[in-house]
Amino acid sequence: MRILYAASFNSGHFAPFIVEQANSICELGHEVDFFGIKGKGVWGYLSNYKLLLEKISEFKPDIIHAHYGLSGLLCNLQRKIPVVTTYHGSDINDKRVRAFSRMAMKLSAWNVFVSKRTQDIVNPKRHCSLVPCGVDTEIFMPLDNVKSDGKFVLFAGAFDNSTKNVSLARSAVDLLNSSKDSIKLVELKGYSRVEVAELMNRASCLLLTSLAEGSPQVVKEAMSCNLPVVSVDVGDVMERLEGVENCYVTQHDAWLLADALGKVLNSGGRSNGRERILSDGLSLQMAAKKIEQIYKQL
């Protein structure tokens, strides 16, 4: 099959988890190309329609796989090629965008949700699947030659992303530092995938304090490296971490987060998250096979 992946290209590159999914589909023997969408807001997205038609005429896809609701809405303006739309969370959690995502759901041949929580918000009645994005377990893995130095906590995102809620993370770390040796909070921004994996092997813990998420890829990547995770109850984190050793899910409360961080740091241990990632079928290869079945069905 020929699959056209459509997603935002405003940053000058596609989100890594989208590229990784596309590459894993290629490994199954399919041909994949990309259509990058430039523009913000619904009208910014829809202004790409003519360019999309040109790309369809050039590549002649059997299926278009749009990532995020606004991409799905754009791709469904044409009705000749069936569209699969994946919703990653921000397109459902943000009420301003949700209405347009609902339009995309009605028009799409199939809808994919990365977490049950976001799926439940819109409660689609048909043509949908729950398929979290897979993790590249060959990059994100425990590294024998890299050991945790016990000196920093890895923040699950960029400090300037307001949704990631860095003020809560800083408050929790400050509370922890009032009773322990200084622990540094490190921003996860500007690193390659290999560098992120190395950071996850060196860090003591991953801290996620987001106001909203779908199925945060960074949590699954940390799990695949056996990095302990402390997180607020957001997206599918509770489900992912249930029963995983040395990981904690709390409310959006600095004291509770500090207490959980303290437990992880005092233990000095790692998690068994990688075992859970593999048993839940969350490797890139397993996720790709689920997506491939949707393509074949259409």
C-alpha cells in the first residue's frame, strides 16, 4: 500500500513519534510519503488544501493517515482517498479545537485514539480504535555503559511549554531540596533521540506535571529505559504505570510530588518499565502491526 502521512510542519520537522511510526510501517513493506502542513489555527490548516491535492496527484496514495484533528479535517476535504486520523490529546483536550476534531471524526474512514481518557471525552460510536504510539525499544533501552549519577530529575518537556506546567515541577523540587542535597531539574529540549535515551539512563527520575496529555510518549520512553517516573494523573499515565516498580502517580500537588520524588531518590533503584512496555505490546513494531490492520481493513 501507499500511505501518505499528513501532519504539522510548522516547526520545520515532523514530530519524532510520527516519523517513527511511518518508518515502522515502511518496514512492513509499505511505501510512505509525507505532507507537511504549515499554518496555525483552522484556517491556517485549511489553506493547505490546494497543496494537499497536488501531493495526492503526485504520490497517488491508497490511504492518507492524518495526525491530529485539524490535519484530519484538512485531509477529509477531499473524498476520494480514505483518511485515518490519529488524535494525540491536545486536539481533544483543548475545547477550542475539539469541535473541529469532531468534524474530522465524522468524515474520517477510521479514527485512532492514543488513550482511553481522550477517547471517552468524545465517545465516538463507530469506526475507531485505541492504539497508543509505539516506542523505539532499540534506542530507548537500559544502557550498560551509562549509569545514573543520582544528581538530576528529568522534566518531561520544555520549560516554555505552558501545558507542561513547569512551575509545579519546580515547586516540588524546591520542597525536596529543602531537606536533601541539591537536585537539579533538567529541561528536556533540543536533544536528539539518542541523547534523550542517554539522559534517561543517567537521570534519577522523570517528572511529569502536565495540565493535559493524551498518551505522553516521554513516559513510555522512560519506561523502556527502566527510568522511574513520578507523574500527575493525566492522559493514560495511570494505566501505563499501574503496578510498575518505583513509579508514582499523584494529584497536581507539590507536596505529594516531592514525597514521591523523595521515595524514588532514596531507593536509588530503577523501574521494571521496559518489561511492561513489551508485555503491553507498545514497541514500534507491535503498534505498526495494529495500524497496518486498520489500513488493510479500509
